[in-house]
Amino acid sequence: MPPPEPSPDGGIPDVPAGDPTFDGGEVDTGEKTPLADLPQVGFWEALYSRRSIRKFAPDPVPRALIDQVMHAGIWAPSSCNYQMWDLVAVDDSEVNARLAKLSLQMGNAPVNIVVAYGRDFSEENWANIQSASALIQNMSLAAQVLGLGTFWITQTGDAEKVRELVGLPLDRMVVAVLALGYPKVLPKKGPKRRPLSQVTHYNHYAGRPIPSSVDPERWEPDLLATYQRARVLNGLRHNKPRAWEVRAIEECLERLLPEDRPEGREEPPGARAWLDVLPCTGIVTELLARRRRAFRFDVVERTPDVASFVAGRVKPRAGVHVWPEPAGELGAPPAASYDVVSCFYRFEDLARSERERLARDLARWVRPGGRVLIGYVNRRSFHDFTERLRKRRGGPRGVEYVLSPDPNIGPFESLAPEEVRRLVTAAGLEVAAELGLQAAPAAEEIEFRTRNFAPHNQKLARGLARALRALEGLPGVQARYARFRYLLCTPRG
């Protein structure tokens, strides 16, 4: 086959028509790579079967395959065809270990491909980012065809330190890292997608956008339901309990709702009824059901899908209801039917008018003589300061990264204790007991929040947290400044 003719402008030569090989017959390794020698996988099969891999086998990846993946990447479109990307494939375990200190996500695969682009090229409309992203998508699909897995890493920690670690020059901007390797665990099925009808339009936008704000007042109830359904059902990353939050719930139960057995007798499982309100991921519901087996559990959520998801985490399976509007055959929980009604960290993501309605419904669902347990994040605590600090230091932005306790997903606004008391009082409830916990960040939370910090910043944060924890025992500190506050309420009259 004759070599390709130079292009008229003296740039990159064109590949002859009908050429069955990449790049005039050679890949970067210098070996011939006919298309016939590559796996023959249909485009649609590759597209719909690709998954993000979070657990990789430790087996090394042959460099010929790494090259093939990167070669597929550079055939992506780029702004003005500048192709100002650079790729550094890191397969040295020691270098990868140093990368993992910047971000734990770079410690999962045997290969990390650092994707960089010329810092001063194609900046308008972030065309440089778009170009690099197209390259990463090409590499992800190519890896799928070659029997490899990938994970697109955007949380790289300090991108400038990543650049320095792999020797990229100053004028290269690290856009992302693509983890590459053989999958250790293959997802059985892909994540659900928002319906095409909700995200596509012809000629003119005709939809209602999900807000890009953490302010609950900006969210309509149905849009919040749509967002939370997608976040809960599209993967497992939001279904992992955090140790310090679990410990707070457990202490709340022991101190406010201990296992009380009538006249000391052992009750059969499910003897009494408990309703968990707007549990979202079901983390707390699952914990409650394990700790209080004398209760039969029901859940009420905004959509049947999320309610059913949570119900499946409880054994025996919980009953399901929807709120605030009926959905098909499902409606609100029956009035005056529950010995305990709980609502943890849900008032914070509601608009004020919805908070009032929810408080009234909590009072309506509980039986006379029953109890309502409410948990919320205290505005007087360290919580809001931590959130401001996170934003200031350039931490992840966006609704999904708000520092809020699980199972909150969506907008979030910490609450003043007097506001919560007004809500419950107006709803016809009386506060029988109150509890504050974690006036200072728990050690596990500090470890989690600072895992990608520089070492000296980690030491500073840990030292400050220890000093705050030493003050927790002072009179009145927990009562006023605790991050997690819990109210045990009873129906008035």
C-alpha cells in the first residue's frame, strides 16, 4: 500500500480512501494493526454495554493494549483540529501510589492515564475541555471493546500536583484521569437513565430544568422528586452509611426511644407500627429496622420507585406510601396509624411551605399516645462553616456535593432550632425530649473529609477537631452547638 500523500497545506497527511489500518497502517508502537485483527464489536453493543468500573483486578495491562486505547482516543474530534492533548499512561505502581495520595480514586486501577490539554488553546466555551472529553469517551469505548474497564476520574485532588508528578510542563492543563484495567467486578446492569422525553427538545427548549441551586426555595416538589429518584436508583455510591452518622442515630435511639417492653414482656416482631418519612436512600430505615425489631415498618416517599427501593432494604419488606400527592394506587399513609413516625434530615431540603405541610402530616400519621422523632442539622453548629470552607478551598461544587448527612440528596439548608420548634408546635405536637450530638466533627469524619488534603493541612484539620472535641463536655455546648439535633414529640392533647 503506498504511503499517504501529504496534505495540500503541509499539515497532517490524509489516510488513503479504503485504507484498512489505523494511521496509514501503523499505531504508535510501530506494529501493523489491521482492523481485521481487532475485536469485532458492534457500535451499539459497545455503547450500551460500557460501564464505569470501580474495582479492578491487579493484573498488569500490556502496553500494546494501552497504546491501542490511547490511539482510539486521538481520533476524537478536537477544536479546530488542534489536537493539543497529551496523555501520560502511568503503569508504574510507585508512581500510581503517589497519585493515590492526591486522590483515592487513582488508587484502584493498575493504569492511570493522565489527560492534559494545552492551557492556552481553545479556551472559548471551554473547547479545550470539550476536546479532551471527546478523547476520554473514545478511550472508554475502545477499552470496553478490548475487554478492559475504565473509570473517568474528575476528582483528581490538586491537578497541578498531578501535572508535576507525571512531568507535564506548566502549559499543559490536567483535565481528568482515566483509570484503566481488567474489571474485577462487572456491574450486572447499567444505571437507569432519565427518560429521553425529559431531556430532549426540538427547535426550542420546552421543559422545566432541575435547579442548579442548593436553596430549597428554588426547587418545585416534582423536580426534587425527579432528581432524587435518579440519584437513588442510578448507582450505589449514595447508599453507603457513614460511621459518624450511624453512631449518632444509634445514640439517638438509645437515649430517646429505648426498647420499651410492655410490663417487661418480650414482644413478637412487628407488634407495633413505625413509619419512616422520606428516607430517600433507605440507609436510616435499614438501621432502624435492625435495631427495633418489635416494629413493623412502612415508608413514605415522593415516588413509588424510591419507596419500593427503600422497602426492599427492610426485612420483612416495608409497606410503601407516597407523599405529597397520590401516584397510581399508592397514596398517603393512613391517619393515626403509627406508634412511631420518624423523619431524619428531610426538612432541610424542603421549601418553607412544604416544611409546614410535612410537620402537619407527621402529626396526622401518629397515633394518640404515639411519638414523632425528628432529626435535623443545627444552623448554630460547625456545619455551615465547614461548607463555606469547602467552597473556599476549591472543593467539589454542585448540588450533589453539599456537606449534608445521608440520606439527604438535593438542596440543603441547615435549620435554626427555634424554627423547628415553631414547626412542630404549629402542627399540634409537643416536645417531650431533646438531644444534641457531635458539637465537634467526629474523628472518622475528619479522616473522610481531609483524605485528599495536603499532609500539613490534614494535620491542621485533625488538631483543630481534637481541640473542639475537648470542649464538647462543657455545660451547654452540646445543647446549643451540636450538629445533629433530635426532637422526640407527642401529639398535643
